[in-house]
Amino acid sequence: MDLFSPGPRSAVTLRQVHGFLLAGKLLSFSDAATSMHISQSAFSQLIREMERVLDLRLFERTTRHVELTEAGQLLYQKMQLGFAQIDDACAEARALARGERGRVTMGTLSSLAVGVVTRALSRFVAQQPHVRIAVREDYNGALLDRVVSGELDFALCAYANTASELEFEQLCADELVLLYRQGSFAMNVRAMDWSSLRDAQLIVYAGNTSSHEQVLISFLASDIAPPSSLEVNTMFTAVSMVRAGLGFTFVPRLSLGDIDLSGLAWCHMEAPAPTRRIGIFKRRDRRFSPAAVRLLEQLRPELATAMASRPLALV
């Protein structure tokens, strides 16, 4: 028998189950009726109707005593477990809607992951320990492809002209600054001229990265051919090679606070200075989950704080 099947007189109602569980727990129709805020006669009718539908006698009752029958005891144990599961399911659904549970898969650039994203996640996990987080680091173009495919809920990365199914929320504009070994160029320069880099070796990030693209645009806009380059996979490898005297590189000013600058110096570039527009990419046809909204509430102010506390050039 399907206890909750549709039909005017063939289904056990949740109200009947609730009443049955109260009576089975309290072993008193009077107390159970009081708990449900109905009269004792209405409660007795509720139980009789449930017994009629099930074709079972659930209680042995006299004027002084109420106890469950053997069938009633079995039904009480099973239904009590079922109702506990329903309560748990409702509680989890409410927590999911409040952003206290769920899963968020976000993408980010490595240059943002090491500082901004790590600090924001640290606070978020402390506040929402039951939300599962997955972070995917990749190049800008690959991140956008992952958002389009639905693999990522969103990506914190640089702006790019991309597929129409994506929308972009800009959060800041981050300048790319010249990083070089102390003594390689004139010190205490407020802004380096592009022509000064003509004969030096540029250390770039392999692949179609947003930083490399902006640097190349600035070289070409200055009528300077990009110098010979050495390709590496990560910003920290590039920094290590700069320290070793293998050339110069460009790093996001936003990341300077997360880099060991011992033996190094940095400065701005003259116009046109390379700049990345940093923000959130998501699919237009998808809304942020409540958990993603909570995570973004940590990421946005953390990025703003990082922008406000960026190191100043030593001039």
C-alpha cells in the first residue's frame, strides 16, 4: 500500500502521522491533543481515521491507559525514523538556501589565488564550515572556457572579449609593473621608458595569459618590438629567474605584497602602462547559488582591501 498515494479516502495524511507519533511518545491522547491544539475528541477521530485507512489497530486504550499495539510499535519506530529524516532534509534545505551548505567551484588566476583568494577563503571557511569549496587555477582563456562549459560557477580573472553567454562584473583595474634585479636598470625611476627594455630579456608566462597579452599591446603601442623572451609557467618562477639575473618580467601590482622582493626592484611603466581589468565572469543564464553569493561577499572586500594596500614605488 502507498500510504501517501492520492485519493480522497485512501491516504494517510502527515497530520495523522504527526498525531500518531505524539500519542506514541506521550502515551496520552489528552496530552497529544493539547500539543496539537485540538480537542481530545478531534484527536481521537484523527487516530480512528488513520486506523481505518491502514486497517490496523494502533493503540490499546481504556479510560485510564493508552499503549501501542505490536503493529503500532513497529509503525511508530519506522515513522519516527522517517519524520527525523524529513526534519533533517528540511533543515539542510533551509541551510542550503541561506548559503550555509552546498558546493562552490570557482576559478582564479594563480596571481590572485596566492593572496586575495587565499585570505578570502580562510575567512569564508571559518564562517561556513559546511560549504564545500573547489578552486581551479588556470590561465585566463582556460578559465573562461571552464565557465562556459559549466565546470566553474564563476571565475575571478581578467577581462577578455569572449563568448556572448558570459557576463563580467569588474571589481578593479590592476596595473602590471616592471620587476627587475637591483642594479639592472636605473634605480628610483618613477616610470620606465619602454625603449629602455629594447635590448633586455623579457621573462614571460607561457600560454595565452592576460598579463602577457597586455604587455605585448603596450610594447606595440609604443612602437617598440617586444624583446627576446624566456617562457616560464608561473609568476614565482619568473620572479626567481629575475633574481638570478636572467632578465626582467611584469607582475601585477596587486601581487607585490605576496612576492619576496629581496634583491629586486620594481617601477611603473610610462604610458601606455599595461593594466588588467579584474572581475567576476559567470554565465548569463545562471544565477549564483546562495553559497556562491556568500563567498563573493568575502572576495569583493578582500580585493578592495588589497587594492588599497598595494605597495608604493620607491622613488
